[in-house]
Amino acid sequence: MSMLTEHQQRAYIGGQAAEARVNLELETDGMTLNIGPQHPATHGTLRIITRLDGEQVISAEPVMGYMHRGYEKLTEVRTYPQINTLINRIDWLSSFANEVPFILAAERLMEIEAPPRAQWIRTIFFELSRIANITLFLGEMGVQLGAITAVFYAFRDREHVLNQIEAATGGRFHPNYDRIGGLKEDLPKGWVAETKSVMAKVRDFCDEMETLVGTNEIFETRTRGIGVIPVEVALGYGLSGANIRASGLDWDLRRDSDTPLAWKEVDWKVWTHPDGDSFARYWVRLQETREATLIVDQLLDGLPAGPIMAKVPRIIKVPPGEAWVATENPLGEMGYYLVSKGDLGPFRVKIRTPSFNNISIVPWVLKGVYVPDVITILASLYFILGDIDR
Amino acid sequence: MSSAEPGAGDDPARRPSLPAEEVTDPTLRAEVDNPADANVPTGAEAAPGGGTSAADAPPLPAAGAPAELSSEQTPPQGQQRGAAGPDQGLADVAGGDAGSPESSGHTGTDPPVPAAPANPPPVQGGATVPEQPPATPRAVAAEGALARQAKAEQADQAAEAAAGAGLGEEPDPGLDQPRRDLVERLGTALDGGVLDVHIVPGVDVWVRVGIDHWHRAFEVCRHHLGLTYFDFLSAIDWLPSPFGRSEDTGTDEDAGADDRAAGPGGPGELEHGVTGGSTRFQLLARLVSPTSHLGLTLKADVDDVELRAPTVSDLYPGADWHERETWEMYGIDFVGHPNLVHLYLPGAFEGHPLRKDFPLLAREVKPWPGLVDVEAMPGEAEAASS
Amino acid sequence: MTLALELAYWQQLAIKVLAILVIVPTATAIIVQTFLFKMMAHMQSRLGPMEAGPHGTLQLMADGAKFVQKELLAPARADRRVFTLAPVVVLLSTFLLFVVIPAGPGIVAENLDLGIFFALAVSSISVLGVLMAGWASANKYALMGGLRAAGQLIAYELPLVLAVVGVVIQAGDLSLQGIVRAQAEGEIFGFGLIGLPFVLTQFLGFALFLIATQAELTQPPFDMPVAESELVAGFQVEYSGLQFLYFYLGEFGAAFAFSALAATMFLGGWWVPGLDLEGGLLANVVGPVVLFAKTMAVAFVIFWIRFTYPRLREDQLQSFAWKYLIPLSLVNILVTGAFKVIF
Amino acid sequence: MGLIERGKLPKPLSHLLGLSRSYSLWVYQWGLACCAIEMGACFGSPRYDVMRLGVIPFPVSPRQADLVVVSGTVTDKLAPALRRLYEQMPEPKYVISMGSCANSGGPYWDSYSVTKGVDQIIPVDVYVPGCPPRPEALLEGIVMLQQRIRDEDMAERWKGDPIVVG
């Protein structure tokens, strides 16, 4: 009998000692809460280790790599067309937008210009994939905060856009439609008129989202003033896209960098918001979706005629050299640093993805925040796991 | 809205359907009415002086050059449009700039589309292609606003650039004044640290610095050159892959072989890219100025033996994760990094995957199942017709 | 209960207990089926379960039968006894609520004089069940869920009770039959045909009651304890199989019970013009149907709010209760009292 | 349930229980990569609504789920988490492996960090090929799984070799 109790005593004392050690560094025994790797709030498999004091977060450390597929190593052992199929699976919501910077980098090294019609169609599909990506965000933001109905409307109206992408490219959202020097094939008959009507539907969807979620008082109390990111901190961490425009910086690669795509020929506007909080990020993305539908309408009006493929040798060999091309993807600035030595495949491809930098600010922005706000801030930063882990 | 003149599109619903009064929040309404003023930079560099952005874009499409050729030589073929896209409105406002000639396709991808009506509209285009949009596309509101905004970006940077542009000397092809200024001022600040520079006018600029000047270069870029935006940091392993290109099929093998025979030597030979280099591992980083949109790519050779580099996460907090990833993938140790632990790979992963000599086991066991010998197309000689 | 044949007391008791044990699960099934599956689906422009039974009506039978077959898991470090007891406690409070709700002149399990007082006292037992579940599952998420639930239910117990006080002052009687009778006999400025459903005079009380019920049932916008995106499933994280079914039944049973209470107190209960209050076959048959219809109407509003609104943060939720709901309900009581004295 | 396992139940009753199991498959949200968006379109969008078939996407914790759709790339770092989650699900449980990444590593067949196929970790009942498979393909996988559950005999352990859709 006594042996048993002595064993229990030793275990008890051991437990106390361990407990004391933990408390030593913290005056209160903080609780470590593990959000993820499987968690409805994180879009996929991001794990965040948070030390809590009651409901407040003392420190948050994201753990990644659960979706790391080693893209940069795989691109070194593949030829250019094979890489093209691989990279549109990085940011799987707007997959056409992943192909464009890589193709532009290769074209810059090969000094080939795609004919104007191809550039215009590329811009149209770029904006279509932006709409497909951000409409899901508008619905998802509602679900993260508890309004279940919003995401169903998002999925319903996103289907129309996917139909248009599939009609022209064959894939719902992994089109693999871009080629070095142009596009795979031209648009099917009647596609332009159909896309016009889909754009009108997306605009109605945006208005619906604005009334259902945007101007909802509880949504505003949950997001206004939460997760405020000033501009300098955003610049230091390399945030891009709607996250930095929501902090007030008027910077959009579509207008500011000299991409050969057709944004210059269209009249559109870059939306910014001075607050920099979660609501601002949601609001900027909502306006960007509307703006994207207007861009597509104008592009469809002025679509030039002509060939869609420049003269390209059948076996593509990019001459030796290095090129960096970045475009304004729906999530932010996505760029490829292509190093080629004249082989069938590139020598080294550095893939700069927007979500990687967007999430690197999480430890800074989550300090001293309530647990429910962790979800709001993560939802408003809007990252895709494939983008972070490559 | 201060947009200069409406673009080709004529539909009145140009502005988003968000009527002003629906926007209740005053800050929002201010935002909707005049976007350019709303982005009062809080502490960040003010929008650049008119001079910089105008000067940044030489009106004439400058010569794009492949890496090897020195930047002055004009490209053999294919007009590389270089101008960063000032348009009619901007040029007038900036004044003094050699106004872009009426027909210059500053953003035209192909030779500027002639003002004559375009060739017959494609069949499925449905509506006839409207008359070719006026040669000068609408001045983008924000860019115009940027030019008008007189605040100097950084006392020395703006003055220097404005002085350069003000001279109004004849813009010869290949001159890319803002990027040259950037490199000169970096060179003076590092006094000798800059080992090699490569400028592709109007496109990009590479600078290779010594590894001991690496931290100083970042400091200068951040505090003096206004490159406050941290883009990325990574590394390149210049050792040619000992596993060869298992992708090449039969026909490509011989095509590839003779190139390699003529080109750089076998696997042992290190052949570096744009700004040269001597060691196997080379650090690569890119910084951008969020206002003048100038990007600078920094490179530095890492000594092969001790593989060590100073960390820059104290200057740019974003570098923290990039350096962890580079350490994990290449094994380059970053001195002074707060917590250099695995980022992507599970703890027990040994080896550095992105090194060229790291084998991809699945490929060694069985080459790509889809390896079909690509038979030559009939009439291989003439290129595939468009 | 005045039945034709004289029954010994225990026989009447057995019938009553049996009746409640039958009514509550079927009522919950109807609520879940129509609202949680069908109404939510149609609100989100889709069909909802269609395969099980004609037009998906037997979906809940399939769910029930499946949950019975599931393996009962409990975490190793869980406190076994408290772990299994928690769902029973939550279910108990739902069943007890139905004791006092009158469905007709003669149809009421126990016409207590303190009817409404008993109902509110019993409804707070579920807080105990939730806390027991939260603590016993030895899981961080469950613990946080349990603590949040305790804070929230207590914070919203007060407006619930105070909203009811207004009704009691106006009816002058605590027993639910009395409240129904008061509503039936009252008249508005001499026009007595439709009686005086208290919602007309106590609209503030009705609104407060609905908001407090939404919080009692831990439904969005007050569903912090079971917040999917943060606490995974709050205190229900570790429950599987039959125990989860108890929680499920408890949650929606409580929804039915509270909307029945709201219907009785504010919409005139089982009485409609034309039914005599003393009893008789017609009233005893039509009464339950009327009560059911009014309850479904109230439940529709509750679930409608549930599917559209995002959830409030913990501190906003508490401040909303203490700063707005409780003062409002006190004002309501003051006004009702003043009117009672004047008229 | 011990009773069902030992197969003592009369034929019609076990068929009825099988019927109820097939009509109320509570599915567990375990979205990984691009297939998760197609799974979301299948679960959450009105056009391919899966609730019609009685598959309810409500439960959030594995304890209440009896079907898990592994949709996306399973990496070596994620394998232990996936294994632990599978074990937390109560017994009559089924697995659908959706997409070529989950089936066999897919386009990342030569990657150093991707597990080549989820069946190395957990037993799989239905394979849905495609990269990403269309929502209709997942629906077909679910319907075939339901047919199998309906006439499944819980007594014998071996459930037959896995179904491959299409």
C-alpha cells in the first residue's frame, strides 16, 4: 500500500516540479493552444502555435511546410511546357495568373513578343482568375465569422466564371492555356457575349455580398479596427496586393510596372483604403472585384483581331540569362526569377509568392489579440497554403 | 475623379456602381471621390516628385539587351519596349521631358498600331471592333496624380534625379538615368563594395556586392535609397547538376549535347549568370521602392567553405522567414538570425534539398514514366506555323 | 388531467412521462428536419437532403439510427463519470421544460402555479451540463468552450428572466395557464374579440426574450461556445455517437421548448378566438395544433437569424448583454408596472 | 457496436441499419490542396450540393464524422497528423481519397517531401482520380460508397478491394 502511494507521491512531485519550471518564466501559467494543422479557419494546413494568457494571445508562431511540395527543386528537372502545367497549381484559386509571370520571364529572355490579341486575351483571363479567386474570399470571410450563408452564394456565382474559363481552356481552374509566345488556341464562338453576361452576374453578386456581409453591423463590429497594419510595417514585411493597398499605399503592379499585358489600354482605377484594418482589406478586395469586371468588359469590347501565337521553335530553348518578372496576382505580387543556361529547362527558378510574405507578418500582428480575432485577421489576410509552402 | 480623358470605352457605368451617398463612412467617401489624395502616406516616403517618375521612363523605347551583351548595344530584333508608360498627360505635366511623340507606342507591344482602322474584325468578335482607341490611352488617374504631387520623396534622391532629368540632355538609347543614379549612390555609399553592375535599361538592375558589404548595402538601400519594400531573399547554387537532364528525350539529347560541348565545360565548371561570381553559392535578394517602383537585385558570393552570411532581418523583418528558408534549402548559415530553425521541412530532415547535388530519389529509381521519344515532326526544318 | 376513466396517480404520472418522452424527440426531429436541413438549404438556394424517404423527410431517422451504431469514444484522460453524465444533464433540462407548457385547456403535464418560474429555473441547469462536458473532455478547446458557455448563459439568463417579469406583471399570474387565460380575456380598448396577446403590449419584452433565447441556445450570433472556426466544436469536441446525439437533441429540443414558451407567453399560447377556456373536446384537440403553429413561427425567426448573422466576439457579447439588454428589460418592467397601476 | 460486429442481427435489420448508415454520412472537412476547392464546390455550392445525398458537411470535429475525404497533397510532415485524425474517428468510418495527389502523389511524383499516395497511411475505400476531379466525379464516388455501405455485412472484417471511380 505504501509503495503505491510513494510512487504516486513521486509522480506528483515530478509533476509539480515541471509545472514550477513552466511557471518560472511566466508569472501566470500561460496555455499553449494549437490552431491547426487541420482547422476550419486556416485555408488548408497552416498550424499556429499560440501562447495564451486567458483569451489573449501572448505570442503566435505559424508552423508551415505541411503543403511544401518542393516546387523550386521540381522546376529544375522539368522542361518549360512541363513547368507550365506544374506552376498553375501553386495558387490553386487563380491558377492562370500563376502561369503569366513565368511565361513573360521566358519571353523576355527569348525576346519574343506575343501578338496583341494574345496579350489582350491573357489580360482577360488574368482578370477572370482574379474574380474566381476573390469571389471565394468574399464568401469565405463571412463563414470564418459565422455567417454560413455567404459562402454558398460565392460558390454559386463562381461557377459561372469557371464555366467561362473551362469553355475556352478546357480546365475548370487549372487551364494550362498560356504558351511561351502566345496562347494554346483562340476563343470559342460566342464566348465574348457569354462572358459579358457573366460579368453582369458577378457585379450583382458583389452588391449582394456588400449588403449581406459588408454592411452587416456585427460584421463591422468584428472587423473594424482589428489587425491594423501601418504602411511601414507592411513594407518591411513585404506585404503586397490588397493587404498593402488597404493600408493606404497606392501601388498596383498592373499599372506601375511595364507589363506587356493590356492593362494600359483600359480605363480602370486602383482602390486604396486609409485604415489598414481587417474591414479595409475586405472592402478593397470587394471594390477590386467590381473593377475587374469593368476591366474585362472593356477588354472584350476592344479585343483586336490577329494571330494568337508568335513564331516559336517547336523545342523551346531559352537563351542563357536571368530575368525577373512580377505581376499583380489576386493575392499580391507574384514573381519568378528565372535563371536559364540555354537548356531545355531552366537552371534555377526562384518563385516569389505573395502569401509567404503576407503571412510572415502574422507573429507581429497577432500579439495581444483575442482568440476570435486571430481568425478574423487570418481570414482578412487571405492566404492560400500552396502559395505559402510552394 | 480627375481622370484626364475617357478611354475608348463609352459606357457611362465606368465608375463602380457604388453611389457616393451609399458610402457612409467619411474616410471612405473621401476615398471614393479622390483616390489619389486618400493615400496620404503615413510616414512612408511621399509620392515621388514629378521628376523622378517622369525621368524614370525614358520616352523612347530603350534597347533591351540579352545578358551577355553590354547594355549599350541595341538589341538585334524585336523592339523591346522599355518605357515604363508615361503617357501624354504625364509628359506634359512633367514638362521639359521630350514629350512622347504622338504615335510612339510607349506601351504598344508590337510596333505601334497604325491609326488606320484595324484589319477586319474576327468573325466571332460579334460587335465590329470599335475604331482603334485613340493613340494616347487615358492618363491613369493615380499616375497623373503622382506626377502632380510635388512632395519630394527623399531630399537627396529627388533632387539628384530631378537634376538629372532637368538637364534635358538628348535621351540616347540605353541611358536609364534613375537606375544609374541608384547604382552610383550605392557605389559611393559602399565605397568599393560594389563588385559588378549590370543594367538592362528600363527593365532591371543587378548589383553584386562583397559578402562583408551585404549588411551595409541593405542599410543604405533602406535608409538612403528609399528601397523600403522587401521583395525576397534566396540563393543560387551554380554547380551544374551532376544528374544531367533526365528530362531530355532521345532527339533532344544529341541537340543538347553539342550545345553543352560547345558551351561551358562539364559538371565541374562553374559558369555564373548575369553579374558573374566566383563561388558555388550566391545570395540573391531584391528590394523595391514602393513610390518610384524601381527594383534592385542584390547578389553576393558566399564563401564555399564556411557558408556564412550576415542576417538582414534587423533591417527588414520580412527577411526572417526568407533566411530560414535559404538556410534550410542551401545550408547557408545566417549570423545573428533570431531563430534559425526548419521552416518547411520536418525536423528530422537531413540534407539541403535545393543544392544541385541533392538527389531526387523517385527520379533515380525510375525516370519519368511519361518519357516518350518525341519523333520529329514532318518537315522539322520550317518552324511551326503560327 | 380529467380523463374518462379514473386512474391511480402513478398511472397518470406514467402517461405524462411517456407523453413527454415521445413528444420531445419527435418535436426536435421536426424542428431539425424543417429548419436546420430544409430551410437552411432553400435559403442557400439548394435542395437539402432528398434521398432518405420521400423528399428527404426520413433523413433524421437515418441520422438517429446511424448515431446509435457509432462507437462511443472518450479521451484517455477524461473524467469518465462526469464525461458520460454531462449530455444527460443537458437533455434533462430540455425534458423538464416541457412539464409546464400547456397545449390545451386540459392538456398540461403539471399545471404548477409557479409555472414560468419553474421553467426558467430548469432551463439554467443546461449550463451545468455544458460546464461538465467542457471540463471532463480534458481538451483545451472543450475547456475554453465550456468556460465561454458559462459566461454567456449566465449573462443572458438575466434579460430572459426580466423580460418574463413584464409578462407576469401584466397577467398577474405565474402559472402558464393563467397567462394564457389572461391573454384570452384581455381586450384592447374594449375590443375583446382577439383577446390581448401580450406581444402587442410587451413587444419590447418579446424582442428581449427572443435575443436572450438566441443566446441561451448558443446559436449565432451568440455561438461563441460552439464557434466552429475558433474552438472547433466547443464543448462537444470529444463526444461521439449516442452522447453527441444527446447534445444534438438537447440543443434543438431547447429551441423547440423556448419557442413554445415564447408562443405561450406572447402569442396567446394554445388559445385562438372561438375556443372556450374551460375545456371540452374541441379545445383539447385544436389547442395543440395552434400551439405548434405558433411555435414553428417563432422558431422560424430564431433559425433565420442563426443562418445569416456572423458571430459576436466574446467581450462584445457580454457588453451587449450587460449594457443594453438588462437596462432595457428594467425599463420594460417599470413601464408595465406603471400601466398596471394606472389601469 | 458489438452486436452488429458479431453479425447476430437478422438479415432485414442489419440491412435497415446499413441503409441508415448510408443515408447519413457525416463528412469531415479535411481540405488540403486544390482538390479541397472542388470538394468545397461539391459540398458547399448549390449546383453540386452533396446534402441531397444525405452527406451532411456539418461536423467539425472528427469525433462526430464517419466519412473523411482526403482531398489534396499529403506531405510527409502531414502524415502523422492525418493518421492521428483518422484514429480519432469512431469505428464505422470510410475514407475517400480524392485527386491524383492523394491517390499516388500525382504531379509531385518525384518530390522529396510528398507522400506517394494516402493509402500508405490510412486504408482507403474509394479512389477518385483527376487533378482536380470534377465535383461530379466526387459525387459519383460518394454514391458508389453508399451502395457499398447499403449491402455491406458489418460482420466480416474485409470490406472488399477499394472502388475506383470512372
